[in-house]
Amino acid sequence: MLSVVKGVLCVEAGINLHTIPDEIDVFRMDTRVYPGHCRLLQERRAHTRFIQITNSLCDNGYGAVLLSSSLFLDELSPLFTHSFIVDHERAGPSIPGTIHGLCDIDRVPALPCYCPIILQRWAARTRHWPSPVIVQKVVSLGAYLTPVGFKGSDYKHMEWRMCFNTGETELVNNLNSTQTQVYVMLKMIVKDVLKPCKKEVTSYVIKNIVLWQAENNPQHNFYKRSFLYWLHDGLRDLKTAIVTQHLSYYMIPERNLMAASGLQDKQQSKWVAVITDMMDEGPRVILRLQRIRQAVIASPEPMLWFSKIRMELEMLELEAFIRTAQCSDEPDVILQEINRRQDEILMEVKQRMRIDGCAVNHLKDIFFRILM
């Protein structure tokens, strides 16, 4: 969940500051660092600014003022403390926590970023997917900067990472059912089979593999009976990323998502062997996943129904977080519709639980337990 700081804007070099209201604190992006990252130089100070911003400023020794990502994260962290949330150790720019002991969340402070050149470079690529309409929508959704530098940089405490969360959410929402199933299955394989301990391979890597799949192949090839083919293709891409320690970021291909992953040779060899075995197994690879194996043996229909319910709730909750951040000061019709649909889904689950003879809890409890 991104928590976007208001009253601040980070811009690419060459942006006309006269088009930006005076009450906005403006920082210029210096991208002469590892791809997908930048440093932030104070370009124009607003009349008033958040104390957390002031406390995160540093002199670079050459007359310029930089905004430190590590200081910014230190300053913002106390603002996320709540009595009903148990905080965990920070992970990169994320402040993880657990709500009421049931639902895990990741809170990430971020700054809005205006970078039309970077987004237009992405939009101009030759592609099979998504449609031009969706491409332009992704461009219009803009970007954000999160307070984390490149792991291998000596100056990571001063660097920020570019991200396109709202745009990527739009892209994932436009995957067809086969692509979505491949995405979910690959995430489960990473979590339940590879079981990375230090995030050497993450679900974000899987998302990028699936997005590249979608862009580089005709959409009519992604039909229901092609699921196993594309799962095999995704496993091959994952294996290649682990072997070569390279996977291009979908939005900024110059950034390598596997750089400085911390993957050790022994772990690398083990995962390559496991993935090779899975690729050789064909359709039986699905039975490696204990939850799916048990569900298929017991009854496939409830498993498919629950997977669909959970996926829709996850998508709705992510969209709700985004809309809340964007429209916190005014009523939002879309947010109201999201809440209505969530309640509708939870009522359906509640009714099914009652039919199956299960104890029926409050909708709030059902919601948290589905997303656990």
C-alpha cells in the first residue's frame, strides 16, 4: 500500500516549474545513478513544508540540497504506528505490519513523480499487449518515488526508486484469465516450492515475467487450453533469470530486477534443478503445490470458487488503497462501488459457510481470514 505524501512533486529535468503551483515543494530528479533510481535535488521550496521533509534534507557539499531516502523513511515510520497494528522489521521502503493479528500489510511512503519522458519511452515500444487505450491510461496514471536506493550503491541512503504501482495494477487488471492463472500459479510455486528466505526471488519478479509474456506474444495465443504451455514458458523465464541473474524491469528495461539479489551459488543451483524437474513433469507440476493437490483430490469446484473469490478481493482491496490515497479529502464514487462489491462477495462467502455448516463470523473476520 503506497502512502503518497501530498504537497510535494518530483520532476524530470527540463520540466517547466511555472506550470507547478507555488505551494508545491519541487525536487528535481538526478537519474545519473543505477537505472530506475534517482537522487532528489531541491529545486523550489514551498512557503510551507512538512517537518519530515525538512528533517530529511542534506547538503551535498557542492551547494545543492538533497532529500535523503533513509532519513525520510526514518521520519515517516512513526506516523504509521497504530494500536491495532503490530509493526515488523522494515524491508526496503516497506513498513510491514499485521492488523488485528490477521491481515498482513505493507505500508510504503512515496512521493508523486512527474516523468513523462520515461513513461513515453515505455509507451513507444512495439507490443502485442496492452491496447493503445490502456497504454495511454498507464501513462496518465504517472509514477512515484519510494525511499530506497540500489542495494549495490555506496550512496543508497540518498537514492530513490521509481515505481509505477497504479499503472502496473491497471496492467494486471487487463491480463486475460489464462495470463492471470499463470501469474497466480508461478507466485505459488515461488512461495511453496522455492521458498526464498531473503527475497532472492519475489512475487514482483513473477509479475514482470508475466507482463513480458503478455507484451511479447499475440493475445489469441493465451486461450484456456494453453495454460500449461504458458506456465512452462514462465518457468523457463524464471529459470533463465536465476541462472543469468538478470530480468529486465517491465517499465524500465535498463533496470535489472535480479541485480544485488543476494542469491548464493548453492541456492541458485538447487533452484535451477528444482525448476528443471518441474518443467520435465508436465501437467503434474501442479500437484507439487500442496494446497492445490489437496483441493483437487478433495473437490476441485470449491478450490476454483475460492481462488476466484480471493483474487477478486485482493484486486478490490489494492484498488481501494489506491483510491483512498488519491481521494482522501473528498467522496469517491468508485471507492463506494469497491466497498459495495466487497460486501457482496463477503455475503456470498457467509451464505456458503452457513450451507456447509461452518460457524459464521462477522464479515470483517471473513475478509481478514480470506486474505491471510
